[in-house]
Amino acid sequence: MVPLYLRAHSDDNVAIIVDAEGVRAGARDGGGLTVREFIPQAQKVALTSISAGDPLVRYGQTIGYANRVIEPGRWVREEMIDLPAAPSLDDLPLATAVPAPLPPVDGDTFGYTFEGYRNAEGSAGTRNLLGITTTVQCVAPTVEYAVRRIKSEILPRYPNVDDVIAVTHGYGCGVAIDAPDAAIPIRTLRHIARHANFGGESLVVSLGCEKLQPGRLLSPDLPVLEDVIRLQHAHGFAESVAQILRAAERKLEILNRRRREPCPVSQLIVGLQCGGSDAFSGVTCNPAVGRAADLLVRAGATVLFSEVTEVRDAIHLLTPRCINADVARALIREMRWYDQYLARGSADRSANPTPGNKRGGLANIVEKALGSIAKAGSSAICGVVGHGERVQERGLIFAATPASDFICGTEQLASMNLHIFTTGEGSPYGLSMVPVVKISSRTALAEKWHDLIDIDAGRIATGRATIDDVGREIFEFVLDVASGRKKTWAEHWGLGNALVPFNPGPVT
Amino acid sequence: MVPLYLRAHSDDNVAIIVDAEGVRAGARDGGGLTVREFIPQAQKVALTSISAGDPLVRYGQTIGYANRVIEPGRWVREEMIDLPAAPSLDDLPLATAVPAPLPPVDGDTFGYTFEGYRNAEGSAGTRNLLGITTTVQCVAPTVEYAVRRIKSEILPRYPNVDDVIAVTHGYGCGVAIDAPDAAIPIRTLRHIARHANFGGESLVVSLGCEKLQPGRLLSPDLPVLEDVIRLQHAHGFAESVAQILRAAERKLEILNRRRREPCPVSQLIVGLQCGGSDAFSGVTCNPAVGRAADLLVRAGATVLFSEVTEVRDAIHLLTPRCINADVARALIREMRWYDQYLARGSADRSANPTPGNKRGGLANIVEKALGSIAKAGSSAICGVVGHGERVQERGLIFAATPASDFICGTEQLASMNLHIFTTGEGSPYGLSMVPVVKISSRTALAEKWHDLIDIDAGRIATGRATIDDVGREIFEFVLDVASGRKKTWAEHWGLGNALVPFNPGPVT
């Protein structure tokens, strides 16, 4: 039987309604709570008598303060809740409660493997792609035109190559390229140009006069070894396209010789993200992904959690989990940088929640953040990387990104070769460069979006599965998808959201 | 015979080398100047003896100060020139030299016409397009998938419709949507959604949970009348696509009944832009476009010039030309806003020039700006609109935009139904929503990019045509293209750069 409500923690004085139809006034649970008014699914019910000024507690944490008396059984609506101040960044505990290393999965000390494409520099691909990188948006339509022709005329002769990707973006010129913050989009695009799924064979198309010259894009210290085609050197459009086609064919011949082989799970870098979250996200899909994250870490993988404004209000729960004080300080540094960035634009972290989040029962950014960090599981935080940097460490890593789905995904592509995306309201998001595994917070969404959602974590809310069950299922599915044995729905339909590099610097 | 150099103004003490091969040491002009060293095309030669600290004068204006002695005939390189301070915004002359109204073209008091698609609200289309607007990037791949199917399966049955456009962008969620600067991308997208080339029939695809809700995107005060499809209401991907296809077919039936009819040139709104400029731009293509702009204004059209950082250093030449003090003050307001915006990101207008600009002979932003404003011709400046606002006035208008090609084009799309793009280094830029007429500053580029450049203004440098000749040619070509009698090269190849709305506000 579907429970009346779901309480995330034994200290909570609010819980969320489970039934998709909502709950009518007069409904009672076993413990004697009587619901006083109709409350829709995912919205909060008061479990105890709450006075004005009392903390409202979910996940065992204060998500806000009641600004009026709230009787037990009442609908606790957004406007009854005052937003608390964000935790101070000045006196946080640093590495004071570091989780012990988790044991290998199933006691398998040799570690799990997946079938990947090994790269010379030590990484592994989950897909075998030809990537055509662009230095500037001016050349994007030319490259897209060429890619359409490559896909229809040339790619069919190279069946071991999965796809050809035009790595286009809205950056590269018309920007203050020496401004301090320009480093972020540039390094993001640099790492994407050398993505593990491109097998070390990426091709670069440049205009010629742009600010983001190929040398600047690809290598602050290394020589530029990639094939670079400059359109301003070509004799017009048809010749430009012909040149790209010839270069692509050379690359496809090389890529077509690659084969999958067993790779240690330590070559898997999994980016975690949530988008269109609801109040279930923090008790179903996100903790299930957290369990999968623990399994991945135990099997040797790297797992990225991100989205600064969705960890900011839970920072006091994360700094103690950092493996040492330096990592904790790096985490605080990223929070502080983003606080200042938002303040420069007359905003703060309270600007994060969307209309859909609120309709889905998330009253404010504190409640959203507490649910969001459940994705990070329970292992120690082993490292922190800044916006668009490539991860070097193994284990659980905080990779700073905005929370914006497409910007977060773009920055995680600097490192990840597989993406897990949880959603409550539903998003048909996908990426061309890596498989995106989509997990729903509610069964109703998984049923409605039967051809978009890969795994339904809503079964946890209705008692049909445990967090452990779904966590294990995600873990196994990730290994299947990484190995090419299974495809995600986003891959099935070919859904690839355009890259949107984070550019906090000015455009000119 | 090709002249040795091109002097833009009789007061100038520097000029640019014309010959594509450059000029060797020892070359002499008729007036007795001997070139002292090899100077490449488009680079500057000193015409007189210049002392350290002397102003370097081009276009009759100081483009910088010599930081060393420069002998006549020497190559005046970038590093010899100190950048002057930008003109102060505090004591500019306001509307002190307003040009007299220009006479109608050819004395035709009834005005020119073009063959356009008349819209109910008084505007006219230059193309007949079905536009499918998106509120948020999450839905972009779904809409692009649907548009591919519409184009191949449905559009062929509606031959009077030119194309189907997925109006996708990287905005709509993950942003501080109530931050003051968020108004800019929102109004840009609002006006684009109701573009004159969509014939009042645009369709909107929304996710459902996004920050930029359809009501917020489309109407601060009007009711939302457009067809809106919300993917979160649909039962999965295949049904979402089917729903978009059905709605598109309804719209195509209506659009297919439209026919071109004579429209007054006052319904033409022409956006001007330069991209990849060189030192010829300011003496060939830009003044020719300026002459075409004068003709268009005289025929009743609206002409937009833009690119704040490329008018900033010439602002003292523009405020006197404003039709009244209010317009001049609005122009100054846009300069000041952008100065502050750049300063917030630790940059200023000197960040504008690109490596290609400099290779092409533009020493700094002052020289670039003086060449850029030549596009604005010689008529009075009748109005100023802020970033992404839709123009209401007729005549020559300053529409504030960044100088970034793709961002400027996106903001001009809020108003324009035809685009003129001048280039020195060459850019294969195009837009899906309006024809883009491309004009080269040099003949060498027009010859090399024979299938991208529509009009060669380089003939002006070599004496094969006058500014008047090319200006008239552009004017006639614009009317032909607007009327659908001719296509631009960008249209021929289907080159459409993605929209990049200017977002000075923070992402969350």
C-alpha cells in the first residue's frame, strides 16, 4: 500500500505526500496524524504543531522558519517558510568526519571492468566518436553542413565509429579574452576538444581571425598537434567543406580500427546532475544515485558531483566529509567565488529554484540543496576542481559548475565519459558526446515518459524497491551503457543539447 | 593602376597600403614619398615625419600617439602607437550638427517598394518562415528532431513556405531570472519569437518547469495567444514530436496561403554589422554600406547600426548627428552602461580588436571604431534602442549590441528583416531567419571566397568603382533580396549561425 507521506529523517517535522492524486482532508496515517486539507503530491504536510519562528526540519536539517502557526496535518506551503541565511563560510569544520574508505564491491579486490576504447594517454572512451572542434561560432554552420555530409556519405563506410560530432559553441570571439574569467570557457573547450570519446584524433576548424586561436584553445604549453583547418585559408565554401570531408575521412579510417576491450572501472568518470527536481528527488532518485556513486567509487571510478548553488546551503555537511583540510578549503573557495559572482549580478543562491521545483514541492534553495547532495553518496570527498577543469583524482570529486543543466553538463564534459541525470518534473536533455542515463524521481513520470526515462526510482517512494535495489540497478546499467551493451533513450533518439560553456567574463 | 596607398582624409599623416602583395622598400608615389621598408597590404605607412608624442591621424581623427620618432615611408606598426583615452562622456555636444533630411531617392516622392509578405500588425516579411520558438534549451534537441521531420515529410507539400526554423538558444533556465540584467535576453527572445518573417503564426515549445515560462517570454502585458506545446504534458518523446508535427502542419497551411505583394520600403528594417574587419573596411565596404544606408533612409527604411565598443571611440562624432538632445543622451547612456559592464569584468573597450583585425592593419579600437561607424552613412540619428529592444522609429537608429558577430546579429533580429554584413578577413556567417548580404572590403577576398561574398567593395580601393557605385549596387541588391528575386550566398548554402542572446546577468 502506498504510504500517506514520506519522512526523510526521524527528526523531521514535515514530510512529503506520496500519492500521485494527493491526499484529501480527513486522511489518517497509522500514527494518528489527520490531514486537515487537500495536499497535492510532493507537497509538505506538518507532522507536529509548529509555532511561528520554529525551524521547519527536513532531512534532519532546518530548511526554513515558520512565519506563522502551523497545525499538524496542514499543508506547509512556500509562503509560510522564511529562507534562512546561507551557512557562513568562515568557520566550517574541515575534514572532521572523513568517512572510512569503502570496501571493494562484492569483495572483488581485482575491481570491476567495463568494455571501453583505450586511449594512448591512459583514459578510455565509452563511445567511439569523431569530434570536429570549432574555435569560434562563426564556423559552426560550415562545420554542421560538413558533418551532415560526412554522416550521410562517409560514415556508413566506417561502421565501428559511432558518430561524428560538430563541437560547436557560442564562444571564441567578441569576448574580452584576456579578462580573468575568460580562463573558464577556454579551459572547458580545451578539455572537451580532447575528450576521451574522441580517441585522441580530434580535428579542429578555425576561422583564422578569431580571438580564440587554435594554439590558445588547445595548448598553453603543449605544441598544437591536431589537424587544424582554417577557413580563411580555403578558397571559398565548397572547398572548405571538401577539406573538412577529406580530413574527416583520414580520421575515420584510424578510428574505425578501434575495438572495445576490458578497461578497469577506474577509467570511468561519471558526472552526476539533477534537472527539474521535485521534493521526491531527495528521497528517491538522488539517494539511489548516491548509492550507485558509492558502488562506483568502491569499484575504482571517479564520480563528479557539481552545481554550486545546490550544494551551497549544505556546505556544512560536506566540508567535514572532505579527505583533508586542503580539499575542504578548496570546496569553500568555490562557494565563495560563486557567492561573489552572483552578488556582482545582484543575485544570490535564492535565485536558483524554478517554477517547476516549487510546483514539485521544493519550497526553497535549502530544501533543494539538501536533496541535491544526496547524489554524492556517503564516501569521502577526495578532490575539488574549478569550473571547466579536468579531474585528475579518483573517487568522489566536487567539480564546480553552475546548476543550469546545459552549462553543468558542458563543464562536466571536460572530464566525464558518462552522465547520470535525475529528474522529477522531466527533461528530454541529452548530450552528443557521452551517454546520458536518465532517472526519474516518481513512477508517474517514468510511466508517462516511457521512451525517455531509463530507470524509475519512484518505486522507492511507494515501497516497491529500496534505495539499495535502485542504486545497484543504476550501477549495473551504467556498466552496460559504458560498455556499449545498452543504449540510453537519449541516444536512441539522438538527443544532444548544444554545448553552453560558462562565461562569467564580459563580451565585447 | 593600383595606387600605392589609400589616404582616408586630407589631414591624415598615415595611410594604408593597397597592393595585395604589399609594397617593397624604394617604391615611390607621385608626390615624392619613398617607402623605406617592405609594408604588407592594409598596413599603415607614415606620410610625414612624426615625432614621439605626435598624434597619428587617420580619417582626420587621432587614432593614437606615436611613442617614437617615425620617418616618412616607414611601416607604422601597432607597437609604435599608444592608445588614447576614450572620449569623455560628460561634455559631448548634443544634436549640434544635425544633418538636413536627405531628399527622396531619384526624386521619387512616392517612395521605393519591395515585394514582401504583409503582416496584420503592419510589418512585412522578407521571407515566409514557420518559426518554432523554444522557451528553454532543454527542449532544443526535441524541437530540432521535429524540425528535421517537418522539413522532410511536411514542408514539401507547402511550397510557398521558405523554411521551418527551430528558434533555439542557450537561455531559459539556470539563470537569475529576476536579476536586473535578465531583462535583456528575455526581451531579445520575445521579439525574435514574433519576428516579421514568421507572419504572426509562431509556435512555442516549452518544457514546463523552466524559469522562462511562455507567459513571461511572450507577454508582460498581452495575453499569450500563440500555440504552446508543453513537453511535460506530453506522454513521452514520440508523442511530443507528433504533437509538434501536427501543430506545424496547421501553421504551414496558413503560411502557405501568403503571397508577396508590393510593400513600402518603410517596412524594411536593415541591420548593419561588420565582422573580421581590416584596415580597408573603413574606406571600402563600410562607407559603401553607409551610402546604401543613406539611400535606404531616403527611401523610407529603418537602418540599424550597432556594436557599442565599435562606436565608443567615435562617440564625439555621433552625438552631434543625433536628431535631438534626448536621442544624443540615450546614445551616451548606452555607452556608459557598457563601460560599466566591461569594468565589472575587469575589461574595457580595448579588449575588442581580434588577432585578425590587427593582422589586417587595424592598430587599435580607435582606428577600428572610426572605420566601423562609416556604415552609418551621413543621415541624422533618429533614435536609440537598448539591447534586444524592438525599434519603433524610422530612419537611422543606433541599436545597442555587443560587437560579437553572433550576439550582435541575435540582438538585431529583435527588429531587422534583412542583414548587411561587411568583412575584411572573411566570415561564413549567416542567419536562418533573415537573408544576410555579405560585402568584402578587398577584392582578393571576394575572389577567394567566390561562393560566399555577395558584393565586392574592394573595387573602391583599386579605383575600379566609387563608393557611390557600390553603395547603389548594395541598395539595389538589398531590394532584390528582400523581394525574393535574389538569394544571398549564405541562403544558398543554408548557413544559419545559432542564436546567442546577450546575457549580462548571472547564471545560477
